[in-house]
Amino acid sequence: MPKKRPSSNRARNGGAAAKLERLKKIVARCDSALVAFSGGVDSTFLLSVAKEVLGDNLLAVTAASPVVQPDEVAGAKRLAKKLGVAHEVIHTNEVMEERFCSNPPERCYYCKEALFSKLTALAGERGLACVLEASNADDTGDYRPGLRAVKELGVKSPLIEAGMTKAEIRALSRERNLPTWNKPALACLASRFPYGERITVEKLDRVLKGEKYILSLGFRSCRLRSYGKLARIEVPEGEIERLLDAGLRRRVAARLKKLGFQYVTVDIEGYRAGSMNETLSAAKRKLA
């Protein structure tokens, strides 16, 4: 009888396991490391693996700034403690930089260049051999100018090098009992604005408060895209109908108008990562 082929799930799990071993070997090339740690799915998984491989020769560093949700910084502190990793918070202030506030398509490049320059210098001061960041293989398919800064500064991206996708990272995180395995994807608050619209602390705060309110209503994830006085809400496709319920819709509109928006819209395509990049030309995407 012909041999039974493994199920697709087993094949996928086997592939993820092989990538995990590859990841461990990649991390092991560093005798010590500083991990850029946001407390999200990817960076928590990377930190967990790095702790297993490098032991105490490790420092997790979280950046606190107006474009990072304060709850995420607090969460990163708790996670680092849970993983038994030394942790520090540094403060950045991108909104003081004109190249950032003017919000060009290269905004993410300037932000990552400033951040990883600081992390590289800090790693040197502490005698740490490598700086690791947690972009994954899926991130290479979108417009990510920040990855160019990462490469230029010699920062390592072990998850990309190991070929690990978001789905694989979530599955392996679940096996490791990491509380972030099903955490919704997050992104810098600056990603809520169309390129060319000036970013201010007030606008960032308005978006943050609006998203927190919508999430408090039980939505799994949310992006509040801001176009001046117009708000475009993205929630998962399966939750759009609930958002459009008359009573809930009115509550959301009233709250967002109270925050300063004049018009409130719902994107009927639903949440999708990087939707602000849809306006960029193919030529611009290739520059990333």
C-alpha cells in the first residue's frame, strides 16, 4: 500500500518546527544581544527564543514615544519580567523631527534610523554583540522603508532570515504558552494618517482615544484612519455588520465627533494591514 501522506496541518507544523531550529541557530551566532522589544506577537516570540538560546546575555529594550500606545509599554515591562529578561525603556520623540512630522512616504525609514541608531549605540555601551529586531517574513511583502534602515545599520532580523511567517509565529507562541500568541497586530500610531498629512501630538492622541473606545465595545481589532476632520474606521470584515448596527453606530459617531472629527465613515473592506500604502505606486514600493 502507498504510504499515507501527512496532513496539511502536520506538514505545516513540521515546517514551522524546522524554521524554529533554524531561528535558534541564527540567534546562537550572537554571544549576546539587545532585542528591540515592543511586547507584540513577533518580538515576544523572538525574545522567548533568544532567552532560551542566550540565557542572561540578553537585554530587551522598549521605546516609549507619542506614537506608541502607553498600555503597550506597560505590557512590555510585564512580559519581559515574565520571561526573566533584563528590560529597559528608552524615550524617543519623533514628533520633534520635521522629517517625521511632515509624514512623507519614507517616514518609517527616518523613524527606524533614529531608533536603531540609539539601540546600536546602547548595545555597544553594554558590550552586547548584536541588535535583533522582530520583523517577520510576511513584512517583506509590504512597503516597509524601515527595513532599509535596519539593514543599513547592521541590525539583524532573525525571523525574516529563518523565513518565519506571522501564522507560524502565532502557532509556535501558543506552543510556548506565550500570552501574546493571539494578540491583535499593532502598528505605530503614525500609520493612521495618509502620507503628506502633518502628524501632531494632538492628532495622535485623538486617534489613540478613538481606537481605545471602539475596542472597548468588544471589537477584536481596529484601525482609526484619520484624514483631517474625517475618520475612516477599519474593523475585521466579520465585525462590520455589528459596527453598522444603528445603536452602536450612533454611539461611535458621537464619541468620535466629541474627539474632534466632523465626519465618520466605515471602510466596508474591513481591517487590512498597511492600507495607507495602497495609494503608493509600485515604483515607490520597490524603494523600500
